[in-house]
Amino acid sequence: MEMKNNLPKGWVECSIGEILTAKKGKKPASTIDEPREGYVPYILIDEMEGKQIRTYTNDPKVSIIDETEVLLVWDGSIGKCGSGLKGAIGSTLVGLKALGGIQTKFLEYTIRQQNNFIKETSTGTGLQHINKDFFEICKIPLPPLAEQHRIVAKLDALFEKIENNKQRLEKIPKLLKRFRQSVLAAAVSGKLTEEWREKNKNIECVDLILDKINKEKIKYVKKIKEYIPVSEYETIELPDTWRLGRWDNYLDFSDNPFRRGPFGSVLKKEIFISSGYKIYEQYCPINDDCSFARYFIDEKKYNELKNFAVKAGDFLISCSGVTLGRITQVPDKFDDGIINQAILRVRINQKYFDSKFFLLLFRSPYFQRNIFENSTGSAIPNVKGVEELKSIPAPILSLEEQKEIVHRVEQLFAFADKIEARYTKAKAMLDKLPQSILAKAFRGELVAQDPNDEPASVLLERIKAEKEKLAAEKKLIRQAQGKGKKTKEYSIEEKSVKIAAEKKINYKNKKK
């Protein structure tokens, strides 16, 4: 990583390895789940990211770090770093200790500023690893020690503001979700159109609408179900001009309105082909997208299963799993096909009911609660049965008011969408801000320079002498222990981090 020689006065360029010592983590031979005397916390990436300590170890061969060291993820989620922890570190981590009085926080900010370089120069095809020569090939601008302290103080203040703003921003998606749910709740309870009803009292009486539905329904249904909802279902208070009945009043009984996909051997994978008539799966209602397809059947099988075919305007509902109750509508342009066993296909009577209102009703908190609370299975919720699902109470109201509700909901949702777009833009800017601030800090543009500061070159000389002293002490300890020649058991810890000037390295960055 070459740097232009236009550093502020008193700064120097050096390899990051010149200002630190490093030790690679190691997996302990054994761990326990609770703290005990003589044991230290075992730190992995989760703990480094703020999660609670889960295990402890007393293995004497592990690498121990304290609060003055920076933790760097060496394998996997490379580049992540942090400090302030004490304990044994796992094999995917490296502990870095700044020398010469350099603050731990300054070293942490330096690592964070080099995050892109770390990723660009990584090795490994599946699991990423930081390049083994990282300490030598990563060049950094080093300010005077006094200026480092000023930089850290300024960065701490700015990053605290960024974090506070992030926390405030993170509340917006939850608030928007709550807002949309409140709008849907108001829509299906009649509160959204209270004023509208006062001005539009001449709309068709709902009792007359129900009579018409009843007369049409009797042609196709042997026994007409009463409009009184099943007692175990939650109900809602409705305006005087609305009625509460089973939601199967919405169905178009002249057109095979209510079907769940075929089960068992009817849809064996052996019958699937690479192209043909599409199988509509749970992906469609889950993602509100009918374009997806993994499986197809031929024309012969399609004709056998035509009772389960879809057409434009149909509603596809997920009827099992955590996505129970998700719904989408088949668009005008669609591929011929059938539903699978996890899908319920519904067709509504569009003479009396608006498709968009039906979607709002089905997605409302009231209706979704009823679906889940009256499902079977604890691990994997499932629709109890056809009659139970049809019995969920639903408001019956005039088509005119349904359309007015849809109009008002769309307006309010459009307002929420604008706020969400502004949130997305603000979040993207805020996510980029830390690197922008770090870049400014390490160009010498964040705080004022002081000509009276001791030059960084003097600091480097002190660090060099400190490292030589540490190496000599290590050597004496090893000799006293009778270990003799070094081993390569801890490649990063045992290998001295060479000063870049002592060794030329031919290195090419990875292509992005």
C-alpha cells in the first residue's frame, strides 16, 4: 500500500507492524460454562461484538489479552476490531498491543481506517483470512504522539454523535411498521372513514348487499352458514352501518373459490420438468411476487390438476409455517400453473368486494391474529381446516366505502414510503460517514497541528528500541526455560514484525 509523501509536518509513514506487537489466539483444550477461580473469559467474535461471555478456560497455552489491547478478526469476518476486553482469545482473533505510549484507541481507529485494505488484500477462497504479510505491507501515516491524543479525543466525540444518530434512526423502521399497522387497524374497524360516512349516508344498505350475496350463494352451496362469527374468534367493534360475518361472504362461489394445493404423491418431484406449467409456491405470498418458479409440470399433469390452477386476480395465501397468513394477488400477466400444498388459492366476488380492500383486511393485525391464534401446531403453525379458516369474522361494508378506505390507506402508506426513502438515504450516508471521518483524520485535517509536538520519527525510534528490548527479554526467558530455538506454533506471535524498511516485498492488490 503505497502512500504519497505529502504528510503533514512531523508525521511519518511506516508499516503498521512497526508500532505494535501481535499475538494469535488459540482454541483452548477445554472450557467451562460458568466463571470459576483460576479461569478467564474465553473471547470469540460474538463476545468481541458485545455479547455476553459464554465460556471460560484455564488452559495455560492460550493467548491472554487485556483492556489495553486491540482485538482484530483474522479469519472469517476479517477487519472487525474492538478493545476493552480481558481474557483468552480464540483462534480467529489476534491481539494487538500498541507500543511507545500510543493509545489503544488510536491503534483501533488506525485498524478501522485500514478496513478496505484488509479486505482487498485478503487471502482464501471460501473463508477469508487477513494476508499473512499484513503487518509489513500495510503502510500508515503516523502523527506525533500529542496529535494522536487530540485525534482520538475528536474521533471519540464524533463517533459518539454518529452512534446516537444511528440509534435514533434505527427507531424509524419500527415506528413506520407500527404506523402502517395502525392504519390497517383503523381501516378495517371503520375509524378511517368516520367522517366520510357522515357525508355519504345514501350508500347501499349492507343488509341488502348480504341478501344479494345470500341469493347468489344458495345456487352453489348446499347449506348456507350463518353470518354470526364462531365464538372463539376475536371480534372488533364496527360502525352501525357495517355488519360482521364470516369472511367466506367475500368468496365467489360460482368459480371454485377456495382451494388448497394438492398433497402427497400427486406432486412428487419425479413429475417435475425443467420448463412448462409453473408450480406456485410459498415464495409468492411471502415475497409478494408471483414471478418466481423452481418446478414445472407438463400439459398432461396440468390438465389433471386444473382445479388447482391460478388465474389473474386470484389471491395466494401461505397456509403453514411462520409465514402463515402472508398473501399476494396474481397479476394480470402471469404464467399458467397450479398451487402446491403450502398455498391456499382464494377467489373473491368482485361485484361486492374490492380486491385491494381484501388485501388490506387480510394483512390487518386483527385478521392476522385470528389466523395464528386459531392455527394448529406449536413449532410449525398450520391452518386448522377449511371451515375454521372460513369462519374468521370479517366486516361487511359497501363497495363504495371499501374503495374510499383503499384510497385513504394508499395516501397514508405513500406518506410512510416517503419517510422510509428519506430514512434509507440518511442511513446510507451515516454508514459511510465513519470511514470519511477516519480518512480526514489520517490526512491530518481533523485537528490542528502544533509545531511544538515531538515529531513522529522520534516516537518511531523509541518504539524500535522498545521492541528490541522486548525481543531480548523474550530470548532470555526462552533460554531460562530451556526452549532453545523458536517454533512456529503461533505464527503471528512468534514471528517478529519486521520494519518495512528492512525488507522489500513484492505485492499486488487483489482485483476488486
